[in-house]
Amino acid sequence: MAQNNHWQESRISLEQLSLWDENARFPDKYFSKSEKELIKYFCTKKNFKIESFAKEIVKDFDLPHLEKLLVYATGEKNIVLEGNRRLTVYKLLKNPDLAPNDTLKSKFLKLKQDISIDNSFSFDCLVTDSKAEGFRFIERKHVNGNNEVSWGEQERTNYNIRRGNATKKEEFKIAIAKIIKKLDLPETLKEQILGLGYVTTFWRILDNSVAWKKFGFNLRDNGELEIKDNEFEKKLKVIILNVLQKKDFSGNKIDSRSLNKNEEKEEYLKSITTDDYNKVDSEIKKNTTINLLDEPIVDVIPSKKKTKINPKSTSRNYLIPRTFRISIDEKKINNIYRELREDLLLDDTNKAVPNAVGVLFRVFLEISLDYYAKMKGQDFKTNDTIRKKITWVVNNFIEKGYDKKLFNNIKKVGSSTKEQSYLSIDNFHEYVHSHTTQPTSSELKAKWDNLEEFFEILWTSLQYKK
């Protein structure tokens, strides 16, 4: 067994490994819950992709494990700090009775027929007796976005709060989240509003100077949130339902595109009336059905309407996720967008082409800036740098009343050195000019995730203008 400071490498059997109930993926109420309850939580959240993950594991069951589990050895338990999704799948494959329903149990029983697994099945593990060392490992992988299924904003906030590294902004979000948990709303709606797809719009409404002034927010030094508006909780329920339904009770759009400017946020908050309070309960009742197990199911989220683009579909084996859909009329730029979205493979196989994607990603960034400026009557000079172009485009949006915070990441591209931020344009330049620097698939996808909102604002604004 190799040993280095607080770290050891060891093989540990499936039977001796435990899930971590303080994992940032779990809400606070799951502290000290049983393993079966933790597994149920993983299985009921679609974004954890437990079923599809299990199929991939069974398909490649004969391959060595690509990653070691990170284990915190307490003396009584071997708690898996990193690798809980993977451990959940293996526990279900070994014992399908742990599945939360008969349908999923049946699927794991079928998968189990193709492999041989029991409690003696073991994993390569990195073992530490120091929780602080374990946190260092987690921060490198998750907080910096270096994982296939990355933590969302709420999960990163949960982690920083529990770690004691929270900013005032994160303390505010946790305080609001605690209020949400106590609201008289179905649990599914509470989870959805802080989940992928809605949390950005939700915080855009509440975390700004307009909302702080209107509701009388004051964050104390101990993290407690003072609120002067006595009807805030009623208004919060209205906001939650409007965000989930992507429209207010008058039919006006409530999304990331319609609430970019402070005056738009102020107008929306002023529009909330006492009549809307009862409409929340009425809307929830209208959208509640009873399933076969005699359980109430609430679904207030409208069916998604897809933006029209030139036909072709793909998955996240490419730089641009298939959920990101924009319409680009300029043929060359649209072709590059489509190649990055559908043609240039960016997975973990030998067929991936990260070097080609890195170069074309930089091209897509620069010609998007050029095209936007041209449509606004600005012709850049031949020797103008990308840094200068980014500055002009960002300032143009801010002059139009867009929230400055929307452009934090793209400004890092233009203003940071490569030592300060991996988003720096210096790193993009090295993809083209360095004979040694090679981007990784995960690095490129993480960069896109951080810049996706900017590209959406840029190209959507051009469509609206047209």
C-alpha cells in the first residue's frame, strides 16, 4: 500500500463502502438518512442519470475503473466523498431491491443478468483520514467545474456554506432557500425552482438592487436575512410559480431574456398584486393529478417550445449541448456553430478531436463579436485584438441597459491573463499558436458552459432586432 502524507491507495470491497449523507448533491434534510433513502434521492432526480449510467457501466463492465473513489476513513466507516453516483449504481446492480420502485428494480434485475457482482466486488480507492484533505480533492474537481455531471449553482452554494467559505451572495441565496423550504408549496416545486433550468432566472429576479430595496432585505453578519416586507413569502410563491411557468398571470414572459434590465425587473415586481396570492393555489390545484399509487403529482411547468434552427440534433458528446438552440442567418457562422454542436466529437474516446474544437471555438468567438459589431454599425480594424472587441461589445450591451453581471465571464476572457483565469483569451490563442498546449474535452466544455449565456444574449438580440 503506497502512502503519502494523509493519502493511501487501497482496494476496498463494495460491502465496506458507504454513501456520504453530507454530499453537496443532497439537501440538508438528508443528513443522517439511511443508505436506501440516499439511493432513492439519486434515482428520483433525472439530472443524475442513474439509469443511463448503469447501462454504460454494464456495457463496459470488463474495463478497469477510469477513476478511483475518494474515501474518508473514519475508523468506523469508509465514506465515499467522491464517486457517490457510481457507488449508487454498483449497489443497485448488486442489490436491485434498493431501487425505490418496481419499475427501476426490474430494470436493474435485467442489467444484473449480464454481469457477475457481489459484496466482494472491490474498487481502487484513494483513502484519507483527513476530511480537510478530502475537501481539497473535491474542490479541485467539483468547485472548478471539472466533472461530467457538474454541481449546479445551488449545490456549489451548499458546499461553500458547509465548508465555511461562503460569500455574502451565497449566504443570501441559502437564506432565501431556507424560506422556500418552509413555504406552503408542493416539494416538487421547491426543488424545481432551485434546480437546473430555473435557478438562473429566479436569482436574476431576487438578487439585485431593485429587489433588495423593494423587499427591504438586510443580510446580518450571522447570515440571517432581515426582510421588511411582511407579505414577502406570499409574493415569493407568486415569483416561484411565474418562473416555473415562464410567464406571469397576465401572460407576460418571465425568463432570462425578458428580465435582463433593472427596469424590467422593477416593473415585474411592482406588477405582483394581492389577487395573485390566491391564483397560486388555484393554479397548483388545477395542475395536480393523482397517480396509480394514489399520490398527488403537481406539474405546473409548460411543455417546451423548441426554437427553430436548421435541422440536426446531437448530444453532449460535442462542445455545444443540444439544449442550446439559436438561429444564425450568416451561413459561415451557422456552419461553424453546427460543426461545434454536431460534427466535431468531444467525448472520452480516441475519436475525439479537442485540438480542432479548441481552434474552431476561438474562431466562433471572434467572428460572433465581429458580426455583432457589424450589425451595430461598428467596423473593427484589422489589427484590433479580441480583447478590444469584447470590451466594445460588452459596453454596447450595458449601454442598452443590460445587467453588468451577465457579462462577468466574457469579461474574464478579455481582461484576465492565463494565470488568473482558464477563460483567458491567452489560453484560446495557445490552442492555435502553441505547438505543445492541447485542450482537454472537459476543459473545453467547461469553458462553453461559462460563456453560453453570452452567446445566447448576443445572437438572440440580433434575432429580436431583425
